[in-house]
Amino acid sequence: MPFILTCPASRGITFELTRQLLRTANLPIVATARKNLKEAKCRLLDGLEVKSHEERLQVLELDVCDERSISRVAEQLHERFPQSTSAEKASNYLHLALMTPGILYPEKSASQLDIEQITRTFQVNTISHMLLWKHFSPFLPKKSTTLMTSHTSSSPDSSAEATALPCRAVYALMSARVGSTSDNTSGGWYSYRASKAAVNSLARSFDIDTRRSAGDNSMVIALHPGTVKTEFSREFWSSAKKGRGLLGVEEASRNLLGVIDKVGGKRENGGRCWDWRGEEVLP
């Protein structure tokens, strides 16, 4: 069976992405949280009245900076979604992955650079993606995998509009516009900019990997969600309102799911970074 993986999903935009997918897509969803798994599941399900939501949602413990915990989750996924060359088990594959770890230390001058913060930034924003790819990319479909026939899932919630899932498997990494070197006109944010530029580079490399193993059945992209009204961006809410706009978390989530479906329709869109409007963010 195809399934969805959201990591980490206990807060921020990925929390809302997971809730929207619960309401609007019928696939099983595996969400991860670093701690308080029961609380995380209750919060994800809060206000969602359809019984099947609880049955489809599994919350597993994962710390993106701890490879052992990533490996444990991969083992649990292998148990639930066995991988095999047999026709029955070959239908178990990762159809949508939303990988969104992120941390920000917004240095405004070189004097603010701190080795511990720089190291932490790259550990969370960049190295984690390499480890997640190492353990979860094997769940992506292969060239021989028969994908689900319809990319539009009927909604399990009659009050919600069905989500159009991409016609091929999509592995999405959360990036940011500031990771674009060509778009950098203001400087600063040294560690965050560099770590997100690295994410864009990884998306390209990962996409080349999956093209070799999956052909047209899978692709990797990076996403820029815009400035979203979450705790992550609280310090920048006022400046966002004056500039390109501050997006609510529900709106931002709908935007990204729409972009994933649109961009996922063409295999040549893989390995690139796309913003919340569906426009490419150049390297």
C-alpha cells in the first residue's frame, strides 16, 4: 500500500500539512515527533471527527539529529510496509514524503557567528536530510513498481475537499528562498543561507539518484513555503507584513500541497526548488 511520511510533524507547517492530509487523502500517514507521541497524535487528530483518521495515523519517535532513532523508524516502516520484489509487497511504497527539519539563528553580522550555533544549524537543516534520505529513500518506488492508478484521493471527510496527490511519488525537502545564491541581495543569515543552499544541492543529487532507480515513478524537489505565521518565524512577522506577505499556516499548507501536485505532474521538474506559488527558485 502507498503511504505518506511527514517528518517532523509535531508543530509548525508540517503539523498542519499532516492534518490536511488526514482530512483529504485516504492513504496511511506516518508522522514523527521527537517526544510526547501520544500528545502529538491527540493534537494532530483534534477536531477531526472521522474515525478512520485515527486508524490511518501512526506517530513514531524520531530525532532528526540521531541516526539511531531514524534507523529505528525505518525498521518499523519495514515491518508495516514490507519491501519485496513480489507483486503484493512491491505495492508498498512511499508516495509522499514531507521532510521539514529546520532551525534558524539569524546572524546580522560576522561578529554574531557562533561555532555551536553554526554546527547546530547544519546538523538540523542539512545533515539530517542526508540521514533521512539514507534510511527512507529505499521506500520510494522502483522502475518496476506499479503506482496507484489515481492521483486524486477521495476525501475521507465529507466536509473537506479531496487532495490531489501527485501522479508519481514525491520526496519533498523544506528549503527557503534565502538558500538561493542568485537571489541573495541583502547578505546576513550566514549559517541559515548556507545550510538551505546545501538543501537545494541535496535535492538535485537525491533526484538524480531516484531517477536512476525509479525512472519516472519518483522525483525529489525542494520547497519554499513563504513566510508562514508559526513560532519559527515569529521574529519576522512584522517585516513580512510590510514585504512579501505573511501566510497563515492553513493557507501555506494548502499552497504547498497544490504545488506538489502541480510540479509532480512533470518529471523534469525534479531536482529543483519551488516556492508556494509554484514558481521556481533559482539556485
